[in-house]
Amino acid sequence: MEELRKRWGRCSVHTYGKVESTNVVARMLAESEEPAGTIVLAREQTAGRGRGERRWYSPPGGLYLSMVFRPSGDSLLPLTSVLASLGVVRELDRRFPGIEPRIMWPNDILSDGRKLGGVLPDATSGEKGVRFLVVGVGINVKPLGEGAPRGLARRATSLEDRACHSVDLSQVADAVVTGLERYLQAPPISADATTLDLLDRYDWLKGRRVRVSYPGQRDGIRGLSVGIAPDGALLFRPDRGALRRCTAGSVKVESE
Ligand code: BT5
């Protein structure tokens, strides 16, 4: 770990064997005034979190990392999720050729159509807007193995599955920290043209048939996903009607 502290040029790197959730630990540290750039890493999580009530299966062999940011303006969803995912995906792509990681709006990281990882931003606000932002990233590094919840093994993949060689956790941690810092240290309120081009390149949903469900909506709307807007919204063309935006909700890919 000393090596990572040196590489990242900071002392605020906290490593644990087992925690409930690195996002929860990072939030507690941020509340007690740990600086921006604080990093929390765990070997395994007993109650790893996904969006809403969902869980993140976190056995040893995966990367579970959360990082604290103190943005000066408001940090807006879904742009924060999308930029964090883009940062991580670009670095993974650069360092692990052949795995072809993609973003599935707003926070999934896929490889070969299966889930390789996910990003979970958690903003804590006060009277003057966002006080701090914790961004958690989970990446499957080793194959998930026998103990995985039923059905997950089919939908998930890992870096080692895809790269066909062993992968060092600290290399993945370094990729994630570099990727998050690139886009979240001074997050824009709107993605610029270069970022939009990159989002386009890494967008898994673009050109796919999707079913988009807005919060509280059961059935969802069928259509064609056409891209990601500068504010991070998903753009899709419903089978009936004009182009629509989605800033919160869930997306399922319809079978092709
Ligand atoms: C995510 O949520 O994809 C965000 C996951 C973020 C996890 C990190 S680990 C470090 C930090 N600390 C935390 O407590 N969390 C963050 P969501 O889009 O809601 O996806 C959750 C869904 O992914 C689950 O309902 C499962 O279907 C699936 N899933 C769970 N564990 C998985 C795994 N290890 N690999 C692939 N898919 C998984």
C-alpha cells in the first residue's frame, strides 16, 4: 500500500480487509474532514451497494474502491455517473487491450455485453449545496467463482476472464483512481465536444433497442437508444413519438 500512496502522492489512502461498504466508510471519513482525494479500498465487502436497494456482490478478488471529491459547484446526476464511468472505462481500455470495456448508461461497465463493474456516486448536501461526493467503483478482477448469487455468473464477467491472464489488483486500482480524477476533480456542468465523442465511442447502448423505465413507471417505453446528451441524459427515440431524454430511471436492452 505504501507503493500506492507514493504513486498517488497522498497519505489519505485507507485500506481494510473486510467492510460493509467502502462508500459508507468513505462518507464517514469525509464527514470527519478527511481531504478531497481520500481513497478507501477493501479486500471484500459484506454489504456492497448498488443503486437503490440493489447489492454489489463483493468477494475477495475484486476491486472495491471509493474516493472522496469536494466539488465547488453542484454535482449533477446523471453526468457525474457518466463521467466517472467514462474515466474508468478509458483507463481500463488503455491498460488492458482486448477487453473492450463499454459504458451502459448511466453507471454500468460492460465487457462483451456482460457486467464487469459499476460506479456508484453518493452526494452529501448541506445548506450551501453539495458538501462532498463519494464515488464508489467495483470491478470484478478475478472470476466470480462458485459462491456467486444465482444467475449472476451468466450476466457478469471479470478482467481475468476477458484478458486471459492474471491481473494485479493494484494496477486496476491505479486505473480507477486515474480515471476518476481525470473527470471529477473539476467536473463540468456539461460535457464538451471531445468528451461527447468519447462517450459516443464507448456507449454500449447506442443503436440498440431498449426499454426505458422512468422512476415509478412499471412497463417502460420501447425505442432505440441514440446517444448521451451533454448533461449526461440518455437520448432515445421511442417507437412512437419524438426523441426523449431520460435523466433518472432504468434501461433494459431488448433482445436483438
Ligand atoms: C452498480 O449498481 O453497478 C454500482 C456498483 C458499485 C459497487 C461499488 S464497490 C465499491 C463501492 N462500495 C459500495 O458499496 N458500492 C460501490 P447497479 O447498477 O444498481 O447494479 C447492481 C446490480 O448488478 C445487481 O442488482 C446485480 O444484478 C449486479 N451485480 C451485483 N454484483 C455484481 C458483480 N460483482 N458483478 C457483476 N454484476 C453484479
